[in-house]
Amino acid sequence: MAAVGLNGVKLGTTSSQAYLESKAVKDTRALMAELCRHFYTLGWVTGTGGSITMKVHDDSIPKSQQLILMAPSGVQKERMEPEDMYVLSHSGSVLCAPSPKPYPHKPPKCTDCDPLFRKAYEMRDAAAVFHSHGLESCLVTMINPLSKEFRITHMEMIKGIKGHGYYDELVVPIIENTAYEYQLTESFAKAIEDYPKATAVLVRNHGVFVWGDSWISAKTQSECYHYLFDAAIKLHQMGLDWSTPNHGPIQSARRGLTLAGESNVSVKARKSNGEIDPFPRCIVLDIEGTTTPISFVSEVLFPYARDNVGKHLSLTYDTPDTKADIKLLRSQVQSDLEQGIAGAVPIPPDDAGKEEVIAAIVANVDAMIKADRKITALKELQGHIWRTGYENNELEGIVYDDVPEALEKWHALGIKVYIYSSGSRLAQRLIFGKTNHGDLRKYLSGFFDTTVGNKRETRSYVEISESLGVDKPSDILFVTDVYQEATAAKAAGLEVIISIRPGNGPLPDNHGFKTIKSFSDI
């Protein structure tokens, strides 16, 4: 027997006139008109700008099949009525359009954001998407016109963003504006794909798109994002750095190192021969073989993840994180199968049963770990497994004894320190959040993982230098133990030092890079 929705309408007949006039649709229309008026008072949709969309919630209908309501384009949002909304099928065809209003109103037109909204529905299973032209969402993208990301940490309102806590670094991708919103569709979709944890995309000099799994989630997150954007602008005006844990001065006096006649912006130290040697503005650190023994990763973290894959998946199978991990792994394994990668086995669909799916994933993950593959799908799952290990006090991050002192010194000098590792950002924060020397995250300004690119590709380091907004790539010092990474970073213009630690791999003869055996040598 077919399932029955509101007003007795069977599934698959949501386009019927009876359903279009149902209470669910009417309530959603009224809610959208109310939210448009509210967002107008907040300055998000003034001058007919901005837009909103929402699915018609009905428990009897799968979310992917639910009707979509969208606000019209180029209208006074604060004067909109429920009947002004467009009603679309789940596939995007218009089922109901508003009637024209008398002069001087323009003929009705569905929002230009339609293709972007539908990307959020398709790629993020969203239930509502709000597009704001709020001034703060525009200005925050202009502070650093080269940055491809907005980053902020250690702010209470970060907790209002799905999947984030106070100590986390919130990262929002920034895409470049175009003459028409529909032209943003490709770059918008790529940003969603490249930032799986993001629930928003900023458009430079334009505004922000925010989505959620309910209209309440989308509204709450929109408010939190605007608060954080506004906070970043105000902190910047005060000369404070919003992207670091302590929000200290953007330009530090670099204690005791200022030389007569030199500005704080370009503080320099003297070498023993009297030459002036400038400090780097930023230091980017690898983890394995650089801050942390390779043996900790290979003999502790990897075995822990491998041994706990099945248990972790079984206990968390229905959680959003694990669903996202399985989706990523399915996509990766399908690609591996097409390329004939050794060890890849098909992952059956969900309807094959939980145990069948988990068994296939365990086999694939075991092969990936043995091959030491640096792929996002594996790293995301490992990060979630390790999180449980740290929370249960079964894991503790290990760093070399010289690392904490160096991080503290660089922090005092006003040098911003970042991590770039093939491990996920979550895994990186876990290692430095609970180490044999305590919580070291207060000395770190941010984390990069393979979402910016492979560590052996020059483009990845170009992306990092553009994200950090330095005047020139050579303002960044990159420290790694891997020759190929050093070569790629050097090709991007970064200064590079190779770390020589016990257990690290050999280097080519005449490699041409400066080497260190301790951070105290930097």
C-alpha cells in the first residue's frame, strides 16, 4: 500500500493541486515571508538583494523528494506575502508561480540563486538555504583580497556552527564574484566539494550562502556566521588577529628584538657576522618526522585506526560523520576499482545491510593503510576513529621535546605557525590538543590538509601562500622531512628547511636544502 502524506495525498503526487494547497505548503510559504521580513530588519536582504529557499517538510515524503519553495528575484523582501513564493518540484521544475502584481511591480521571476540553492540541496542534503547580502559578509572578504578562505578560532559563537566547537578552527571558503549569480554555480559547487565540513560559502564583495538540515539550523548558523564576520572586522580594526587562539596584535613588537630605526612590521635579528636576517612572517610545519616521530604515526596511530575500524563504524553507523565518511569512501573505492588499484573491493549499497557494508569498508581501509595512501576519504575516517581514542585516553600525541619551546618562542615573536599534513585537520588538532607536553594548540594559527592539494604538488603551496595573504611566498618558512615536499614548496617560492630526525628517510646527495636536527636550530 502506498504511503500517505498530508491531506491523504499518496507519495509521488506532491505536484497535485490538493498537495500544493496543503497545510504543509501554506505554512512554509508563510514562514518564508516572515523570515524575509526578519532578514530585512537585519540588513541581509535590503534593496531586493539576497534570497531564501526552503523545503516543505513532510515526514511521509523522503527529503530528496520534498517540494522546494524559493523567493522571487528583484522584489522588496520585507513586503512579500506567502503567495509570492515559487513552488518547485524536487527536480527543479516550477509547479506554482506567483501572479503578476500591478505597476510599478516587475513581472515575477524565480530567484537567480536557483542553481546555487539546488547544488546545496543535492550535495549537502540541505533543508533550507539562505543567501545574505549582509554588509559584514561582504566586508570580511575584502580585508585580504587574495585569501581563498575565512578562518577564525576560539570564539564562543563558533559552537553555533554544525560540527564545530570553541577550540576548532572554522574555515569558510571564499569564491570570486561574477556579474550574475547563476554564473557562480560551478565555483560554488567546487567549494562545497572541497570543503566537506563547511555549511557556508562566501562570495567576495557580495555576500554569503548558508545552509542547514532544517530552517532553524540554517537561521541559527546564519546568525552565528554574521556575528563572527562582524567580530573579525572589529578585531581587525583594533589591530587584533581573529584567526589565532589568543587574538593578539596583528603586528607584534617581537619582544626585545626591535632595532633602532626599524618598524615593528619588519623586525629583524642580527646574525653573528652582523648581517640582518629577517624573521619569516609565517612558519608552516609538517608533522611526521618534523614535529612528531614517524614511529608514533606508523606504530601507534595507524594500528589503532586499523584495529578499530569495524568497531567504530558499528557504533556510529547512523551518525552524520560516519554517513559522510562512508559516502567519501564509496566514491574513492569506485575510482580505485576503475583504475585497478590493488586491494580495492566494491562497497555494497546501504540496502545490502550494515554488516556487509562495514566488512567491505574494513577490507578497503586495511589495504589503504598498508599502502600508506594520502587520500582524504581515509584521513577523514581515521580522524574520527582517533578522536574516540583521545577522548577515551587511549591515545596521546607525541611531539619532540624541542617543539613546545620553539612554538612558544615563535608565538612570542608574533610569528604565525600553521600545520600542513596529509592527516585531516581533525587529526592534526587531536595530536596537538593532547600531547606529552600538554595542549599546544594555543601556539598554532591554523591547519591545512590535503583539501588544499597533494603535499608533493607545487600548486598546494601556492594555495597556502595565497590563503595566508603574505606579501610574497618567501615570507613563509616550510619545514618538512620529505624531499619531494621541500622541492614542491621551493618551486612555489617558499623558504624551506628539511628536518633530520631519528627514523626519517634518507635524502638525495647534494639536495641543496638547509637541514636542522632540532627546532632550536631555526
